[in-house]
Amino acid sequence: MFHPDIGRKRQREIYVAGVAGHRPAVPVAWDKLEAAAQTAMSPEAWAYIAGGAGRESTMAANRAAFERWRIVPRVLRDVEKRDLSIELFGLKLPSPLLLCPIGVLDMAHAEADLAVARAAASLRVPYIFSNQASVPMETCAAAMGDAPRWFQLYWSRSNELVASFVRRAEACGCSAIVLTLDTTMLGWRPRDLDLGSLPFMQGKGIAQYTSDPVFRAELGRASRPDEPQSRDGSSGTIRPTLNLQTIATALAQKANFPGGLLKNLASGDPRAAVQRFMTTYSRPSLQWDDLKFLRSHTQLPILLKGVLHPDDAKKAIELGIDGLVVSNHGGRQIDGEIASLEALPAIAETVKGKIPVLFDSGVRGGADVFKALALGATAVCLGRPYVYGLAVAGRRGVEEVIGTVLAEFDLTLGLAGLTQAAGISRDALHRD
């Protein structure tokens, strides 16, 4: 749990440590944090985590949208005591911050999702487990105790697998399901394409699958009717050329499969798991009517992630959806897409407080959290910054990034003349 005066406390800690020549484990300034993370990661990891779709204009638009809104402080108000807490689905949280689901975290740090889970739990910041995790949800949940966590769901081609993921999420204490809708197909990502690198091909980021009983049972099936088929009826699989790189990839698949490299040397399961994942990962045919299936399999709150149009928000409310996440996937899916922050006000106006509206994409610091809340967000999800902290300093790096964002938010709140996170309104902003 963080200190109620986290902004000034964080400043004091850093400056006092500076007297003895010590500096933060991870840089506080965004550009320096980004540079340190790039140095800490392989080119393939950096491309996957830092990259976006196409020319990355959506990533740029996300940041430009924040810059168009300017904070208008009010003065001579008593801001000595500030309250960052909010209520979300009946639970009081110490701040309006959550951690986005981000996959394949072992590309950033060996402890991956487990380090993030422990950091989030230490600060009581809800962690949304990724469907594409490097560590099974049960392992992360066990490390978090009673700390809040949610589960992000990608709807695969197997409804049995979808139901199994949801059952497991409920069993390990997740308190909400976040259905991501903007990734039914992978976006066009030049950084990854230029390197010919997709981590899933090495068996990375599929721990939720390889730990799932339904998925493991499906590995014995050679083909399914819903897999792509060529004109002659054969599988549409493209096979790589056999060379040293192909062998290295095969060994990586075995190393990333449960049990490790030595146990799996003679097993075909790792390769089968990757192939099965690639054919079942997502379902482009997903429609509104399919949500009935998800509702029939869980009583947990269901949030739709990737909503950017007010009509979709209206439809979600009509169907009894419990919450929305306004997000363009951090600019990773469509080049030239609307900035998440530009979409937020219209969706908040449509929802009118009937259900929570969460926000992500482009958040880099506490002032961004303030602006998103002012424009109608109930809570804000942090993405790339905590992954960069993970890459630089593991669990401690994640904790420091979270602490830095919350400290800046706390100070911004007070300096703007406000004392409650739940009381921020658009009156605090000016459109530049």
C-alpha cells in the first residue's frame, strides 16, 4: 500500500537518497526510461513491446491527444490532504490506476508476469493478467495473496477453451473478465515483420494455453474444421526452411513448454502446442451475439476492451455489459486510428455513469492519468511504462514506475486545486 501523501514522500525519498549519491533504480524521465529499457532488451523484444501498427501514426496520435488538453489549476484551496481512492465494482481501490494486460513479458525480464504480479500486489494496484502471458494465471495469483486481479480474454476459435480460461480465472480469484475485441487479427507491425519475429512461434507468451487442460487435450487433434484449408483440402500451414535458425526456434519451443528443454527434447508436444495456438488464437468472426456464451459461463463483471465508437458503447449497455475499456491497443493494431483520448469524451457522455469506463493507450505519467479522469474515465490502465521498468530492474522497476506515476498524479491533483481523484471533472481542463 502506498503512502497517502505519496507525491511528496516519493520526492523526499529520492532527494534524501541523492545526498548519498544514490539515484532511482529506473529513470523517472520518460525518454530516459524508454532508452534504458531499449538497452536492456533484445532487438526482437524491443520491436514487439515498443512497436506499433504501420507508420505508428496512432501511437503518435495518442500522445498528441494528451497534449491538446491542458490543465487549468485553481488556487487558494486547502489541498493538504488528498484522496486518490476510487470505487470499482464494489471494491475500494487506493488509486484509479490498474496495470494493462501485456503479453510475452519474458521478452522484457526472466521473471515476467510473476514480477509484475508481486509488484502490483505490494501496492494494491489491480493487475489484469494477460491471455498471452509467460506465466500461468494460477502462479501469479498465488503470489498476489488477496490483492486484486482481473483476467484479459482473447476469444479463440475454441469455445471450450474460452470457457476453460474463464473457469480458471474465477478459481484463482480474478474479479473481472476483460474481453479484448480489437485483436481478432494481428495488426500490421513493421518492426516485427522486418525482423521476421513473432514470439509465439518460439513458444513464448502461450503459458495460459499450455497450462490449460482443454488446450492440452486438443493437442492430439491434427486438424479442425475451422482451420484455414487450401483449395486441395490440405492444411494452409506454411513450413519454414530447415536451417540453424529453424533448429534454434525448435529448441526455444521446447524450452518454453512446461517442463523445460531437457524434458521436452524427444517430445513433439512443444511444436504441436505452437501450431495449435497459431490456428486457434483468435476468432475474426466474433459478433455481439457471442457475448451470450461468455455471460452464461461467468457471473463476474465483463468489460469490453477496444471500444472507440459511442454506438458500440450504447450497444454494450443494452446487452448488459458491466464496463468498457476505451483503448486502441496502444496504437498496435490500426495505423491512422482515432486516439483513445479523443474517443473518450463521447463514450463517457453516452454511458452517463451507468457503467465504469476505463481508459488506456498513450499514458506516460500522472498528469496523463489526471487528464483521462477529467475527460470521463473511471480508472486508467498503465501499459508500456511498467514493462520498461520491468526490463530495467525487474519487480523493483515495476514498483518504481507505478510509484512515479502515482506520485506525479498525487502532486498534479493537489497543484490543480483538487483533493479527490473521484472528483476530477472536465472543468479542470482547457482544449488547446
